[in-house]
Amino acid sequence: MPQTANQETSTRGEQLRRDGIVIRTWDLRKTYSMGDEEIHAVSGIDLEIRKGEYVAIMGPSGSGKSTLMNLIGCLDSSTSGEYFLNGYLVSEMTDTALARIRNREIGFVFQTFNLLARADALHNVELPLVYAGVPRRQRHERALAALRAVDLEARRDHKPNELSGGQRQRVAIARALVNHPSLLLADEPTGALDTATGNEIMALFARLHEAGNTIVLVTHEHDIAQHADRIIHIRDGKIEKDERIR
């Protein structure tokens, strides 16, 4: 008997997982309507990122890199095309299903940290586990382990205003790690930090990559992109160049 569309999608997803492909897009597009004008923010991107890769996505303002990041991070839905994340066809999912996949498969690190001001470091790290329905004791243990991984266990009881910028970003990275996601997605992670602290955070990302994490870093800074093993240059919503630098 011929496969149904759902069976075919499941088979393709399983094959991608077996091949170690975390991100696979085909002709991915995102178009916005501005009155009578259509803005083609992402214009037909074919992209493959394998498990364990460390990739930087670069591009000037207006290039489409932020829109691509939102699509990869399941924060927005494509207008057309296909996107498989760790074997799941997320381009066809409802908003509710996307939210579940986003919490389970992706760890986000943002430029502005996005920490809860009144919560201590431990509770901030636990948040994704709360949303996932993980029991309290297990949440506590996993959050402590994540803080330990970023050398911040000693600051577990400190609130964000009691931490330096670099320490806040370490808490944010621990939060991103706590669900053991398929993908760490970092958006300008050193943008709010001084140069020395930014270098410390990039050294931490290097360590996380060496531990086997798949990392996608979105940046407009050439020096930051150079920390990755592969740089994808975006211009006018398309991949202009895809280079492996080490």
C-alpha cells in the first residue's frame, strides 16, 4: 500500500534523525504584507545543519537573518517551504504544537538575557522545566546541574540585579541547557557585554560545543562569528555564502 502523507513525513523525519541532521529546510520563505507591498524577508533558503555543528549566521541589518532565526527557533511560521527540526516537520505545525517543540527542542540565549527580575538564578533556570511539567525535585537537580555546567552554582540564590552582565548571561545559558535541547540558538549573545566578558561567554560556548551541543549563533559581528566552525552569510533573504572556516 502507498504511504499516506503523514506516514511519508514521519519516514522522512526518521531518516533525517538517523543521518544526524538537526535542521533541514527546503525553499523556506517568509513574506510580510505592508499595505500593497510584499516584503520577502526570507526568499527560498535551503539549509542543512548536522548534530554537533557550531554555525554562525551573519548578515547586515535587513538581510533577513533575524527572520530566519525566528523561523529556525519556531518563534514564527514560514509562508511556504519545509522545515524539519530534529526530524519533526515544524513548518506544518499549529502554534500550540510549535510551542511544545520549542520548549523541548530549542534552548534560547538572547542579547538581553530575558531573566525574571524577582526570581533567583535557580528558579530562572528551572522555568523551562516548569512549563514541561517536570516534578519539583527533578527540576531542582537538573537546574543545579545546568548552573554547574556554566560555573555558576555558587550564585544559585542570587537575583539578576545581584549578578554582573556576564553572570546573567551564564544563567540564561544554563536555562537554555536545562532541557537538554537538540539546538542552542543564540541571538547576539555578547551584544550587551563588554569585550572581556563577551570573550568569556564565547569561551563557554566553545566548551559547550566540545561537549557535543549543536549551536547556531546569530550575529552581525565578524569577530563573534569567527568563533564558529561554519559561517552562513545572509543577504536579501537568501544565502549569499556558506563557508566552513575550520
